[in-house]
Amino acid sequence: MRLVSYNIHKGIGGSDRLYRLERVIEVIERLQPDLICLQEVAHQTRRSRYHDQTALLAKHFALDAHLYQPTVRWRVGGYGNLLLSRWPFHRRHHISLTMGQRKPRGAQLAVVSTPEGPLHLVHWHLGLKERERHWQVQHVLSHHLFRESAHLPTILVGDYNDWRNTLAGNAFSDHAFDHVTSPPSHFRSFPAFMAVMALDKAFCRGGVVVRHAHVVRSKLARRASDHLPLVIDFQLKEG
């Protein structure tokens, strides 16, 4: 099975600043994923030509299920997280990760009915401040909606904004998660045109076997967004 996590920057290129959602679509299409976790998906914003990107992406990839979580709302439109799946969702939830007066953030929780069994998938976009990120991780891992599926094979993926790479040694190690995107020097994903920071990360536990993980550094990916996509090939252990 293949999962792609990608901050698409509302379809705006990281280097040329042009709105070209078709570039993002082509990057994803070349990867042939089963699960697509997208951050900064725009909904009817002026900069993105008032497109409903959720509808456009869901229609194009024609996967079995999709789930959209608006996080940032403007006077006209906004953006948020989008989860697309080849297989149906058995459960699905949204959790607010907004801390005080900081930018609204959110996490999507879904139990995906894969051919190899149920997968507990958490998709999020964390904050810009280190204390904020640590609170957000602890908030999700202690949340009753997370705990009700915590016995299942679990992947937590998305844009962590963890440029100092401090999260792995705290909450995730305390909860026995493996760091998929380690060492960070092999997973630099931002800025896309000359990536120096590993912001897009994944952690897993409980029967998730990662076969391969990498950041896509194609010419098209370096232009399509300000982040590079993260690809994870994995399977679930029997039993």
C-alpha cells in the first residue's frame, strides 16, 4: 500500500508563485497512491480562482472516500486538510488543534478499511511554535477519539513544522511510536526548490511495516508547491 502526504500550498508554486493546481495533480498522479493526505487545500479563495479544490481533487482521483477539514477561514473562502482513500472509512473524526489565539489547526482521524485490515490514520498540520506543536501532539495522543482506535496499526502523518526535530524524542517515544522519516537529513522537504528542512514527517506503531519511505524531488515537484511530497510504502502485519 502507498500513502502520500503533501502540503500543496493551495496549488501555488513555491518558486514561481503561479496558481497551477494541475501541477499538483500530476505530481500525485505519477505516484499512484492509495491514501492521499493533503494540507493547505483551498476552498473558494481569490488566489486559487475560487476553486473548490476538495471537489476537484476528489473527482479527479475518483477514490472511494474523502474527508475535508476546513481549518483557516477567511472572509471569502479558506483552506484546510483533505484525506482521500482508495478504501472506505470505518470511522472518521476531526479534532481541533487550535491553541489560544494562534492560527487554527486541525487533525483528521480515520479508521481505513484496507485489504490488509483496519488502519488507524491520523493526518494533521501542526503549528509554527515549538510549544504549540508539543501541546498538539499530546492533545491528540491523549484524546478519547484517538484512544478508541489506538489498539489498531497506526500512522500519524502530515506537515509537522518540526524544523528542529524535537518531537521524536518526547511524546512519540513515550507512546512507543517508530519514526518513519528518520534521519531528518534524508527527508528534507521544504522549501521545495532547495529543501533544507524536514517538515513533512510520519510516525507509526502496532503492526505497520514500512517497506520504503522517501521525499519526491522531481523537477515538477520542486515547482508545484513550496513543499515536496512524502511517499510511504507499507503493509500491515497479519494478526
